[in-house]
Amino acid sequence: MRISTTQIYTRGLNNILNQQRLTSRIQQQIATGKRVMSPSDDPVSAARIDLMRHRIDVTERFQINKDAAINQLSLEENVLSNVISNLQQVRELQVRVGNEALSDNDRKMIGQEVSSLLTELEGLANTRDVNGRYLFSGGKTLAKAFTKNASGNYIYNGDSTIRQLDISSGIRIKLNDSGSDIFMRIPNGNGRFTVSDPLPANTGSIRSSVGNIIDESSYVEDNYTISFVQNTAGDMVVMVSGATSGNVIPPSGLADDAPVYQEGQDFNFNGISLSLKGQPAVGDNLSVQPSINESIFSTVQSIAKNMNSSSNTDGDKARILSENGRLLSQVDSAIENILIVQSEIGSRLKLADVAHEVNEDFILSSQEALSALENLDLAEAAVNLNSQTILLQASQQSFTRIQGLSLFNFL
């Protein structure tokens, strides 16, 4: 087989260029510290490197989400702590006006303090986050959460949307709580029923405790009227009737069969227990109705209004004291409701801490896997560079000697 001079030159040059390419690649690996610089270097490893980088990027975004969630929940927790402090001040003032020795002017001065606390409470409920979005408006974060309508009643302008955010693989956290659930849905009375004076107002001094349910199995939810009438013997007796239950005490509906009123003694019917105080007038009534939801704002408004009421008659005094007890129970219900929400926020913050640890561990393990796939063994690379340099030099020297060979040299 004939090998032309051109072929000899071409093959020799190609061999030198190939050795130079291999030597240059090792030099670049040492300079960058990377074993795989392009997919062609190691297609399988390159694919796994891309996967590890993607996992790290996603997990780092989870960490950013987690930080945002912690900031949002911490803000809400702090605001609710201030709301509880506000309501506790209202409660202290409400307890103070329970002193029967206070004059109307004393109670009105305390009522002014309550009105100031109501303004502060409204401001807390309309708190905005660092982005200027209302904290308790649900999904309508640009709408002011609570405002007063033309009648002076507070209304909720948000919705019940609960925003959620992924903070780790498979872990999603609630970022907010509905302002309606926190501020607008507080059961009045004792949470099961409420006792109040019906209209027209009573003329006697009869008043009732908030009451409680002593027997769930016997409790019948109904609109009850407690009436104070005289029997034929001239005794003051107590009668109870329900809108749907009919005559409860006595079942006959006759005053002569009804029990005689005894001040301070527990009065029980259909699983309900009340403590009645004061002296009723003939024809006085009390209403017992199932609890309905009221807002925290309306409760505080009612407290201020009650403190500004005049106590000119025994009936006025009894109504004020009875209302004090009912509203005090509602404030306690509001505080309890917020404490439950705070407890849930605390659980979410703990979940965020768990997500942080999970994310950190995942990032660390992914970075270790990425390093093993991508980073160069410098000792091995130095040996390879030395070997490759020797091969390059050998190629260059052999080419130099071969190119000098010619048949004319021997003639």
C-alpha cells in the first residue's frame, strides 16, 4: 500500500492536534475545578448535574417562601396579641362598672375609655402587611377589612379565602385567617343562649345571670319567655313558655301551679340553669334565646352604650347590670376565639421550622451529590495532565523526525 507524503503530514498533524485538544481539556478542568464542563464530556453525569441543580434551585425558592410565610404569620400573631390586650382592657373596665356604687357620670367616663379602645381595635383589625395589603381581608387584600356603614354598624369587606404557600416538597402552609371568623362570628350571651330584657322595659329590679346548660340531654333550643305574675294567693310566681315548646313551667300554664319566686335561687328548666336576682314587678319578663353571632366591634359598642345609659329607675339599674354580665361573657368568648387562632398560628410556625430543616438537609445532600458528579479530583487531574503532556511531546517529536524522511535522502 502506498502512503503519500500528504497523508503522512495530515495524519501526523491530526495526531498532534488531538493530543493538544486533550491536554487543553485537562488544563481547563484544572483551571475551573470542574470535571464535566459540557454534556459531551459525560452525558449521563451532565443530566444528573442538571437535575441536582434544578432540585437545589427549587428548594431555595421553598426557603424564600418559608421566610415570607414566617414573616406574615408572625405579623398576624403580634396583631392578635395586641387585640387580646385591647379586649382585656375593655374587660377590666367592664368589671369596674359592675360596681353598683358608681354614678352615671363615673360610668360615662369609663365608657369614653371604651370608645377609644374600640377605635384602636378597629385599627388593629385593619392592619396592613409590608406590601400594603390588608391582613384580615382574605383574598381581597386591597379592600379595607372592616368599615362602618351608614347605620354605624361594622361590616366585613373581605372574603373567606385562605391563601396558601408551598414551603417544602409536600408541605403547604396557610398564610392568613379570615377576618370574618376572627372578628365577626362571636356567639353572644354564654355561647349557647342569651338572656335579655324584652321590650317594653321591665319596671322591677329583676335581673338574670348569664346562665349555663346543666344537662345537654335535656336542653331544648327555643325562644323562651320567663314571666313574673301573681297567683290567686297574691304570691309572685315564675312561669316559662317556649315559642315551640309551649308551656314549660308549669306545664298546665296556670299561675297557681307555678313555683313561687325566690331571689338568688337557681332556676332550672329544659337543661338551662339561671340565677335570678332582684325584685320583679308584676308583668316583668325575661327572654332566653339561642345565641347568634355578633362581631367583636358590636360587643364593644354595646359595652360603651351600656356605660352611657342612665340608671334612673330600678328597672334601668337591673337592665344595666344584667347587660354587663352578658357583654362580659361575650368579651371572654372573643378572647377565647382569638387564643384558638393564635394557637393555630403557632402550629403553622412550628411547621415552617420543620420545613426549614427539611429544606436545609435536602439542599446539603443535593450539593454533596452535585459536587461528586461535577467537581474534579485535582490529584488525578495533575497525573493525567503530566501523562498527556508527555504524549503530546512524543507526538511532536515523532512528527518532526518522520517529516524529514524522503527517498531523495538516500540517493
